Amino acid sequence: MYSRTRTAVLVAAVAQASLALAQPGNEDPQPRLEEVTVYGTSNATSLFEYPGQVSVIDRDAIDNIVPSTMSDLLRDVPSVEFSGGPRRTGESPAIRGRGGDNVLILIDGARQSFSSAHDGRFFVEPELLRSAEVVRGPASSLYGSGAVGGVMAFETLDAADLLRGDSGFGGRFRAGYQDVNEETNLGATLYYKEGGLDLLGSYSWRDSGDIELGSGDTLGSDDDIDSALLKGSYAVSDSLELEASYTLFRNTALEPNNGQGINEGDPADPGTLVDKDIDADSYSLTARFAPETPWVDSTLTLYRSETAVDEAEIGTSRRVLRDIDTDGVTFRNASRLDSDNNHRLTIGGDWYNDAQKGRDNAADDGLRGGVPNGDSDFLGVFVQLESSFQRPLGLPGELLIIPAVRYDSYESEADDLDSEDVDDDAVSPRLAMSYGPVDWFRGFASYAEGFRAPSVNETFLSGTHFSLPHPVLGPPVFITNEFVPNPDLSAETSESIELGFALDFADVVSSGDQVSLKTSYYRSDIEDLIDLSVDFAFDRTCFAPPFAPCSAGTSFSQNIASAEIDGYELEARYDSERFLAVMAYSSIDGENNDSGADLGVLTPDRVNVDLRWRLPAWDAALGSRIQYADSFSRVAEGPTGDLETIERRGSYTLVDLYATWQPSFMPGWRIDAGVNNVADEDYERVFEGVSEPGRNLRLALTWQADF
């Protein structure tokens, strides 16, 4: 209650400050340069007018952040968190407390379906990105299963993003280093644009070692990463454009099988370390057709994503593999229903297939425990209307209404189990609206229903989860905890509401400056939430001669009948010729309604601030990023079924310093330098039993020129 009260005070204070700045003397403010979301409605829509919360990170922001990992890139986005610890192969994202299969990841429109309990989900080089967009909250009405928490959509670079003129040939070369893990980064990009032809090729290499933690400890890690992008587009005519892209990601890592948390391996102990090879390839082919008619503005995308994690145990001959391939097609068409484009009807559909293979050469049947061989088919269609009304019901201003509904069906099957196929369908409606009585204020509200189909992994679990020494006989006698399939698993469903408002001013403190703010409260009521239950218990026969049979229980997916997640978010921005200030706030709370236990990937109340001073006389900029996270505790059911606090984390403050210099006497050169975690803070983002990286010195040198 205290944190929620503090949130309300913070929101009110910022809003009042913004309103005070916009008092007389600025009676006729000009709207700020509009930022737009594409994935919020599948059409370009103003962030200010959009009835929901979306964060867009453009290429300029990516250049300023100089990210090594996706968690670097998305650290300051409200309600976004990464669990799994600091190894890049273990990082797993969550939006508004929903992680795993509840977050949809797209690269150039291609679904990235790889999901593992202990491996990462991001297999793309940040240097290759043009933009990152995070849609927060359920988006099932557009994207179907997997978008209950939200969408993380990444677009890769085009030649037009780098070329300074309208046509020509150019190159971009970058070298970077950071000392917290002794990471070296080299990258080269060539691009060409002439007329309707746009071509780009890029390669990046990263090599990093053990991670120095804020606790003073060292976390064993060894990554060697090769990334590449090939992309081209051609405007066949004024109405037809074709685009093809291919991204490659190869990561060789020496680390424990489970790359999350503080897990370590001993090179002298066979089987405790693995050579982990991560291969990810994503292909997409897109056709955009927009003839001179208001009825047709179509996009058709065909894609294939291939991801494989191959682990060879050091000192043994054991090798395990998880391989997921996704084939899909998406179609969208937007029709303008009036000459002023106040009413837009979008229809679309998706089909995709996820096929998984799991292998273990040490298993009698060759199958990997917890990774069933199987596949899932999804088919969905949707319709969405975006209608804008001036002076609705005689009231001043503008009203935007967006109703949408989607129908999905899915079917899953396992190849190696004597089990029936699982199939179901779902309808996901959404109604959202925003109203602006004046140019500088916008209130919004939305209601959305979402669903997530259980994955092949969750439904058809089988094999060994983990092994441990016999409780009486000890090594070399080991017993196991076994996975148990649950083909009766139901799909998750949710009902969500969101209420908020946005402010937008110009010429507030100085001529040409811009102020914006957007804040909201959301709540999701979830039924049949899918959760992994580990029933760890020794058989009674473990403790009496002949001490067999003996097992360590079972693990299985189950539905939690009822759960609730709610929270607050705020994003504010002040931008002028010399100064930029960006603030983000988020608070998340989740609860199992049956037991009262905390639920979800929950985070402490968190404030992020980015302050940047532009120094045009020096061709430079200086800045600081500050993150404050409040103390946090988690309540769960104990062994007796009573609620108890199982996790505590203290508050922490991170301070980063950064500088950018583009000297005028060295055309095309750019130097980025910074220090992350200046105070060498010992902290944990999400409880993993391991600290996050300590003080980190960064340096990057970039040269770019059009030839």
C-alpha cells in the first residue's frame, strides 16, 4: 500500500509540474514532433494518441546506449525485466510480470519461438537493429497466443537508415571494448541505395570472458559470438515493394548446462561444464502493396526461424540438443474508409508451425528429458477498426476508438508419447479509446482479453528433470525427479483493463523545447495460469532396506485457477536544444488468488532517469543514467502450506556516466565512452542468488562514410 500511495503522489506531482509549466505565456502550444508505434495497432499511430503504453527505441538511442546485450538496450523501459542472471545465454525477458511464452518476440516480423527454462531467448546482435519497440500489455487481439504480457519487436537496419544522401554507397565500422567481462566487439557494415534498390550487409564479432560482479566475485562465462545481417529491398513500382532479410547468430559458450543464476562448473569435474553452441537463423520475405486506392495497403510476410542449442559436456561423451524451427506467414491489409483517413479498417491473419526436437545421446531412448519431440500449429484471423471523431457528441476535441477481435485455433502433438493430440480455440476481443479535449491532454482506457496456448514443452513433459545422490546410499547411487506429461492442461486466459492519460507541450521553458508524459494503471485477472510444479519428495522405501524403489518425486505443468497482476507505469520526457531528460517509473504486484502467494516475474518499484547535456560547440554530449530500485520481498507457500517470505532484496541505486564525441575535424568519426555502475553496486535485478555486473568501463570507436 505504501508503494502504491507513493506512486500516486509521484504521478500527481509530475503532472502538476507539467501543467504549471504550460500556464499563460504558452496559451497556444505547438505539438511536439510525433513518435509513432507500428506494432501497437499494426499501423503507424502516434504514441501520444495510442490508448496504451508502448516504448520505441530508435537508432539514435541505440547508438547512445552502445548495448552489449538486449538487457542493456531495454533496461530503462518501464515494467520490463530480465531474469536468469548476468550471463547473456541465460537472460529471459518479462513484461508486466509475465515472462517465458507470455512475451512475443519478433525480428523483422518473424516469430522467435525458442523458449527454454534455462537458456536465453534473444539471439540477435543489437548493432544490427534499426529500432526496438515494446508493446506493454495483452496484444492477443492482433498477435494471438504468446502476446499476453506484450510484444518485443525488432527491426533490422536498411541502407536508408545509414546513408546520409538519397543514393550512393557507404560503410560503417565499429570497434568496442568493455572491461567487466573483457569483451571485445568488432563490426563492419556496407550499404548501397540507388533508386528503388536498397542493399545492406553487416557482420559483427564479440568475444567475452568471466564477469566481474558487484559482490566482488567472478562468474564463469566465456562467449564467442558471430552475427550477420543480409538485407535488401526493391521498389518494383510506386505501389509494390519487395524485401528480404536474413539474420545469423552463432554463440559458442563455455559454461554450466544451466546458464542462469550462480551455477558454476568445475573443469576438473566431468559433466559440470558444457561447450554450448547456439545457432539461430531467421529468414523473412515481405511484399508491400499499396496502389492508388484507399482500399488496399497490404503487407504479406513469409518467414522461417531456426534455433538450436547443442551442449557437449566437458570430460564426458554426453551431448544434448534442443532444436526449434518456426515456419509462418502473416498478412495485413488496411483500408481507408474516408478521404480524411479518420476511419481505417485492418484485417489480417497468421499461420505458423513450431516444430521441436530434443536429443540426448546418454538416454536409452535418445530423447532429452523435458524436451519432447513434437509440433504445434496455430491459425488466427483478426479485424480491427480505428475511428477518429472530431467534436464527439458536441464535446470539444477528438475521440479515437479502436475495437478489435481475433479468432485463433491451435493443435499440438508429441511424436514420442502415446498421447492424443491437444487442440483448442479462443476469441480475443479488445476495445480501446483515447479522448483529447485539448491538444495537450489525452485520456485513454482499454479492455482486452488474451490467451496463451500451452506449449509442447508444458503439455508433453517427459524424462528426467534432475538427479541427485540417494538419501541413504549416497554416490554412486543416484535417484531422479521425473517429468510427467499433462495433456489436460488448459490455455491461459486473461481479462485486462488499463486507464491512463498523456500530456504533450511545446515551447514550455525555451523556444522549441518539448515536454511529454504518459502514465497508466493496469490490472490483469488471469485464469488457468500455466505454472511448473516441482513435487520434490523421497519415497518412503528410500529409507528402509533394500532402499528401493526410490525417487525424488515428479515435475509437471499445472493450471493455477486464478491470479491477478496489476501495476503503474509512467514515462516523461523533456527535450530542448541543449538538454534532454527522460524518466520512467514502474510498479508491479502479482498474487495467486487461491493461496495469497506472490506470483510472476515481480520487480521492486523502480525509477530510471536519463540526463543528457548537448555541447554543440564541442561536437559532444555528456550524460548520466540513474536507476533506483526499492527494497523487495517475495511471499510464497512454505513446506507446511503457510505463507512465508522466501526472498528479500535490498534497495539499490545504479549510476552510469557516458559521453559521445563526434569531432568536426574528423568527419565520420564517433567516440563513445562511459562507466556503468560507477559505485560498483552489489545488487540483484531478480532473485537468482547471484549479483549483477560491477563497475564497467566502456569504449567504442565508430567510423562511417558515404563513398
